[in-house]
Amino acid sequence: MARFTIQPDGISTSPSLPAPTSTHRTFRTPPTQLSLFYYYFFFFLFPPYVQYRNYQIGSPRSRSSTMVSSTRQSARIQQAAPPKPRTSTRRTRKSAHTLTQSDCSTDQVKPPRRSTRITPSELLRRESALELSEAQCSLRASDLDARSASLAKKEEQVDAILNDSAVREGKAILSLLEDHFTCPLCYEIMAAPYSLNPGACGHSFCSGCILKHFFSRLHKACGGWHESVDCPICRALLVITPDRVPRLDITFPFVPNRTASTVCESLVNKLASSTSDFSTPSPQIKREPSEATWPATDDLDASCQWGKKSGKSKEEEEMAMQVDDEAGSDEALLAGWREGGNLRTEWIRKHREGKHEMANLLQVWTTLQPKDFIELKHKYGV
């Protein structure tokens, strides 16, 4: 690179270097007395321009200084925080101006404040609307009350029908038991029914009843049967019990009637289930004609006629009382056969005890002695 020197007449190069071409920019300097003054004045006023001119000219000193300054500046940029994005002041001013205009416009367009007071006409309109809604609600309430009353009446009718059907079913079962499964000795429903051994008999009795009948014919002095025991109904004779032991099992005078026992158990259980939901209706108070309420009128003839119409004859009252007594007796009888009733409890006890006594007697029948028969006679109280 060529080194420049300042001469009074201009810029000249060394003799060894070629003359400056047209590409190199040159400038003329004033005379020697004023050259330094203008140079320093220009340098202090415009230092970047001088550095730029030196860099363009290609001075090694200027290049090295420029490189050092550039490296320092890059290091400072790397150490410093990332620059914030530059916002446009023109756009910001415009948006602010727009906001102020919009605020002014809203302030100008804002409607005037209305009064919160309600006018009398509005109050009357609201009051009439409330009265109308209240009337509609009352109509709906009355409609609902009527519907609930009708539903309650229907429920009562259904309950009455169910109770009547349960009563009829219970009466049918009870009549079936009384007609076909009544013990001829105790006149009650057979509990653990047993039949007598002879093939010509076949009648069934309660196990406890037939045991008492059989041991009632035992001779207490000798502990034996001197004559045959007959059936209480058909008088069919049984085989005389032998005195010698061991006896044969075929000499046992009783046979269990399993079919009758199964039918009785099922009917008794069905009777309990059919009468479990049965509830005895509340008794109605009977009033005499003299206790009736007279109509609120002063006409004597009308009151006399009303009293004659409401009166009943003595025969009708007796018939009504008889029907009520029969219905009450049937209902009480059915109530005794329900779950936990006294009749059902007694039948279950007799059924269990009769089966137990027959099983024990059959187990020791072959080895019983006369004294054992006498003890059994005392046990059964015959």
C-alpha cells in the first residue's frame, strides 16, 4: 500500500512507488501555515470521517486500529444482553391517537343515565301478572289434590280387593283342610297323619290321637292287650300285639300316611302365606236410628219423613249382626293360621311331637316289655 504524505502543494508518493491513479482520491491542502490548523480542526470535528478516509485509503495503522475496535465491539456485543426489539414510534403514536379518539367517541356516545324508579303502571302490571300466576298455581294445586285423592281412593279399593281375594283364598284352603284332612278323634287338622296297619282299614288320624286310642285299650294290670284293637271309624280289627320278645317289625300297628302329611304341610304353609298380608278391617260403629244426626231444618214433617226412611226393622238389624259375626269369626279363624298365629303354632307343635313319638316307638318296638307299655300308658294319660 502506498503511504501518503502531506505536502504544501498536495499529496505525493515516494519515488519507488507508482504515481496515484484515478481511483485514488486526493485532496488539496492549503499552504503550509494553515495546513496543520485545518487538519487538526477537521480531525477533531469529524474523527469518524477521517478514520473512514484512512480505512479507505488503506493505511496499515488505521486498519489495525479498526480491527482492534471491531473485535472489542464484537466482544462487548457478545457479553451484553440481547437487544430489545425496536418499536416504531410512529405506529405507537398512531395507536395512542386512535385510542384517545375512541375514548372521546365513547364519552360522546354514552347514553344518559336512566332512572331506576318503577312507575305505578309497571307496578300494576307486575301485580296483575303475579295474581294471574297465583291463580294458575292454585288451580294446579287443586287439580293435584283431586288427583291424589282419587289415587288414594283407588289404592284403598285395590287394597280392599286384595284383602277380599286373600280372605276368599284362605277360606277355600281352610274348607279344603276341614273337609278332607280333619282328624276323626280330635276334629282338628291332622298333624303327622298315620294310618292303622290292617289293609281293610286305611283311615288316617293324628299320630298323637291314634297313640292315645291304641294305649287306652292296654290292660294296666298285666301290661298286655287281651283283645284286638279296632279302628274308631270302620271297626276293623288290628293284629293282637304278641307278648314274646323280640317281636317282628311287621307287628307294628301304625303306618305313616306320607301323602296326607305332604298335602297338609303344603296347605298350611299356603294358608299362612295367603293370610300374612291380610289385615282385619277396622270395626264400624253401629248407630241406632235415634242417634242419627237430624237435618238442619225446622220443618217437622220433613224431619219425620227422614227419620222413617233412615230407620231399619229389627229383623234386618239381626241379620246384619249375624253376618258381621260370621265374617268376624272367619277373619279371626284365618288370623289364627297366619305366620305366628296360635292355631298354626299349635299345629306345628303337634306335628313335630307326633313324628318324634312314632319314630321312637318304632325304634324300640321289638324289645318293649309289659312294664314299658304301662309307662307309655301313663305318659299319654289314658
